[in-house]
Amino acid sequence: MHRSRRSRILATLGPASATLERIRELAQAGADVFRLNFSHGAHADHAERYRQIRQVEAELGRPIGVLMDLQGPKLRVGRMAGGKVTLTAGQAFRLDLGSAEGDATRASLPHPEIFAALEAGTELLLDDGKLRLRVERFGADFADTTVLVGGPLSDRKGVNVPGVVLPISPLTAKDRADLAFGLELGVDWVALSFVQRPEDIREARELIGDQAWIMAKLEKPAAIEHLDAIVALADGVMVARGDLGVELPPQQVPVLQRRIVRAARRAGRPVVVATQMLESMITAPVPTRAEASDVATAVYEGADAVMLSAESASGQYPLEAVSIMDRIIGEVERDPAWRAELEASHTPAEANTPDAICCALRRVAELLQPAATVAFTSSGFSALRASRERPPAPILALTPRQTTARRLALAWGVVPVPFDEVHDVGEMITHATTAARQAGVARPGDTVVVIAGLPFGQQGSTNLLHVAKVPAE
């Protein structure tokens, strides 16, 4: 089932989308990749959803990617007396390592790593930024603060420390157990939460190796300071606007979204725009006009994928949310201005042979207007470099590896096609034209542009471009 649109849809599964029938409907409506959120649900639940996804994949005959999203460290205050207290602007309030229930003067904060990173004047955000505290004095086990913005504070509310790099791994004991389970299942992507620095990607890579591709969730302001280095080390990035919007002023988030998308496109890494894209559809059958514009903006910017969270996981209208997102993307991609904006935001290729070939692929595709471009790829490298160029024709990624095909389901414009190995140029041309015809993107007499690497099967060796005609059946 070939997608005519280039940008992809990443849909989160949850209670509202946990049946085989619903997963099938979501895939048919437009979902290209499914997200398993390991902040919720037992391993048995995720295993069953994974099994259902693979059953739907077999039924539809189209590779479907699976992304596991690790919870990451969750910094929270302890329990409060009576379940909730109220803080008033201007009052003093202490946070400490004590285990006693909190009250209107103090609360437990069982995270010594926070105290180790504090400075006088540091601001702490509680309950998704609804409350704001300023640190006046601190030690290894306490912080005396002044309440800047007050309000109710209840049990186990989250704590954010904007502008501070915390000495903490992005992988908790729970994450490591979840990761081992997910890799055993066979997930295609691992979304890494709480990324602050390049070393966080390296730490995850040591555990994951080549069993899955790593997606860095950019939700901490500290990560933006190392943006290019993080993008270079990760296999993909996610603009996680939820936490990013808590720790930064709202007006900065759109600017950073654009910056992150541009950095990812420049490096040739798939980039996902996430969080609150169609938030109102959790309870309404149609989105707001502003939400539709938000999705459209990400598509105009050239994002590889847009993501649904609670809309498809726990909302009342998961199928409608995927369907309208599919239609919004399609409408944007039919706008002549969409192509013009992609061209205007295109960045020069790197000075190496694979990028030179893919740059030529885009130029040849613009001149010849082929029905399709075809990239023979084992690791996915050639297809991703071709996708980076945003050519005007769909990119059929012919790969002998099912794992590669599933990972590429997230990449802009890529139609992953599991295929046999090729051994010579003649076989390559035959496979390319046959695949284009079978995928429904080309007919006899149409032109296809093919890229590959010689010798065949050697990773990262893209060095061949060939123009072929689809023969008569």
C-alpha cells in the first residue's frame, strides 16, 4: 500500500488503540510507524501490541516501523500532607532529601543530583511550570527558595530545572530493563528521553549497538547547546515540545522547532515534530484551525514525520486524528509553495561520493521528472542520503533486510521495499523497474532513476547513478 505523501505519521498506541482491528484501521488511515510508550503499560501489553502490529504488517504487505519510547528520569517532589498544599508568591519554601510528608513550608525532593547542580538564582519549575521557585541558598541535601509563582502543589508533581545540566544518566534502571525487553521484541527505533549532551547518545549506543536506531528526544534546553553534535551521533531526532515548552518561554519553542528541523535535515537524519499537534482531538472529532496549521507548518518545514500522542493512545477519536493528519499533509504537499519552501531551505551536500550521487539524483529527477527514484540499500544509508535531498519523485528503498525496511518507514519520501540481493547492474535495473511497477508508482515506458553502490552489498558505497526505462510487461 504505497503512500503518495512524503511526510510520515507516527501514532502512539494505548488504551484507545489496543486492538488488532484498531491498529489495522490506523495503518490503513495513514499511520506509518507506531509508538509504544514505556512510561505506561506492562511489558505484556507492549508485547501484544507489537505482535498485532506485525500481523497487520503481514496483512497489508507494507513495512511498518515500531518505536519504543523510554520514560527516562522522572524528577518529582514527594508526598504532601493531605495530598495537596498551596504555595503563595513571595513565601519561603524549602526542598530537601527528607522523607517526611511535605507541608506549606517544605517538601521532599529525593534527587541529590538536583542539589549538586544548583546555583544561587536557579529557578525550579514544579507541576509542568505552573509553580516557579528561585533558589536563594542550597547545600548537598537542601535548597531554600522563594516562591515566584504560587498555586496548589500536590503529591508527586514533576520538577524541571531549566538551564542546568544535571549529572544524571538518561537511562534509569527501569529504562535499562525496558530497553532489553524492547530489543528482544525487535523494535526498530528507540526514543531516548532526557538527552542533555552527546555523551548520552554514546551511552545508549553502547547498550543498543545496531539492534535498533536511536532517536534523541530534544526536550531539555541543555541539549540545544550541543544540537549539532547530538544530531550527528543519533540516527534521528524528535522535537519533544512538551517538556521543551515547560523549560523555555512558549515564544521560543517555534523558533527552536525550526532550528532543530533544519539541523536534522542538514545532517540527513529523520526528524519528528511531536506533542499537542492535534490535542483537542482527544475529546473532539475535529481539530482546531490552529492545530491544523501547526501540522502544516511542520510539513512545510520538511519534517520527516509528525506525531500523535494521547490523540491516538487514549483519546476518543484516534482514527479521526490519524485521518485528518493524513489529509492535512496531503493538502500541503499539493500546494506548489510546499515544493518551493523545500528548495529554499535545502542545504548543500557534503563533499563525498554518496552525497554527490544523491545531489545528482535530485537534479536529474528535477529535469527528467521520473516516476520514481530507486535506492538500493542494505543499511539504509543510501536511502537516507537520498531522502536528505528531498527529490520530487518518491524514493523506493530496495533492501534485503526487513529491519532496514521497517526503520526507513519513518523517513521522508521513502517507500521501503524488502527485496533480494542484486549481483550485477543488469539485475539491478530489472529489480528497480519491476519494483517501481509493482509499487504502483511507474508504468511501462516511464523513467526511473536508480542509485546503488558498487560493489553490491558494501555499506556506504553509493557511487552509481543510472537512468532506466520501465519495460513493457
